[in-house]
Amino acid sequence: MTVNDDKLHLAPIGPAPHHILDIGAGTGIWCIEMGDQYPSAEIIGVDISDSVPPLLPPNVRLEIDDVEDPWTYSNPFDYIHSRYMAGSIKDWPKLMGQCYRRLKPGGWVEFQDFDIDYYSQDGSLTPDHALRRWLTTAYDAESHTGRSLRPGKHLEQWVREAGFANVHVVKSPLPLGMWPKDPKLKKIGALNWSQLWEGLQGMSLRLYIDFLEWHRDELEVFLAEVRKDLKNPSIHALFDLSVLLYLRWLNLFNRMLTARRYTVWGQRPP
């Protein structure tokens, strides 16, 4: 949420929404905070894994389900939220179609996701660096999974194809590492670096061993090279985040949200 200036959402959902869905809820932290902020709302968080905390607000419910299966919710939603599902969804257009159908007129859908493609604006990250080679090899592995690590750049197209109109986009490059001078970007870069550093092996094991059939020893040597690049302060790596807001609304919202990212919203025609 640091990217969003600590806001739980960007969509203007009003002071008293009734039904909210969170796609890929994880541990439910976002749902819990939304439940506290909007006591009028019933908030459902959905994830394929079981990581439900022991205590939840009375208006929050977490469910184990696959959002790519047909939805059976009885009530339409005022707001549907999804964040950081890169590598998790096989059929994004189908998912967005389900969102469109299960959204109330006047409701909002907000997607925030990555284009996981590390680059540098100053040429400090090159194709020869292990960090870039790790990523391009992972792209090869993802072709075997049927899931994309780079949904961000396609989100606008998928939004339009789902039937939403008046779609707008703002792109936000995010740093990887503590090299930015700006304090906020430095904090964001540190968080991104920590997530990649701690999750590097776990993310790589399945992709490289299960799908690309690398040997474990071979992978560990390669990951040591990647970690060396991650610790190199002269590499100024970036990647892009997309935030999409699309509106099923009866009147047109004709203003850009001021946000340093892709921001996309659209109107469902009456």
C-alpha cells in the first residue's frame, strides 16, 4: 500500500459499500483493514490456499476457492479488488468477464498488477546480468504453466474486451533496491528487494526444476549469481505496476486519478 500512499484502494467506492470481493486474499490483511474501515460492508476474501487468521472482524469472511471456477455468489458486488496476481491466473479475460457480470451498476473493479520485466533507465542492468538472465529463463518456464508473469501491459486491452468503456491508464515504474534518492521510492525499492531476496529460491525451484528440468546444484550456482546482482548498488533496476479502476456506472467519470502507475477505469454502458 506504500505505492498508493497507504490507501487501501483508489476507486471512489463511497462511504458505505455493501458487498466487496477481494481476489487473491492471501492472509486476509487487506480484507481485515477494509472491514474495519467499512463496517457497513460484507467483505469476502477468496484464495486458493488456506491461510485464514484466527480472528476476523464480524463483517469479513475468507473462503478457499479458485476464482477461475464459475462464481456462485448470491449478491452482486459494489467493489471487486485484485492485487498482485501475476503468475496465478490462466485466463485473465474470463476473470474480467466474471467481474463484469457480478458487479452492480455503479460499482467498481480495481486491478493492481505487475509487468515483471526488470529494466534500467540508465543502462546499468544489461542482458548479460544474472538478474536479467534469471528473468528471461523464467519466461521460458512460464510458457509451460499457462500463466503470465507480465499481465500488467495487457490489462487495458482485457478491460476493454470485457465491455468496460472510458478506460484510462497511468503507468508507474517501481524500483528494485534502495538506490533511489527519493525517500518514498527508496522505501518501495527496499520492500521489493526484500520480497525478491527472500522469495528467490522458492519462486525458482518449481519453475526451473519442475518445468525446465534443471539440476538443484546447477540452480543454486545460478541463484548465487542473481543474489550478487541484487546486492550490487550500481544496478538501478525497475519494473512496472498497473492499477486498473473500471467503473460500471450510469454517468461518466472524466478525470484521471493522480497516481504514479497504470490507472485504468471504465464505464459499463447502461
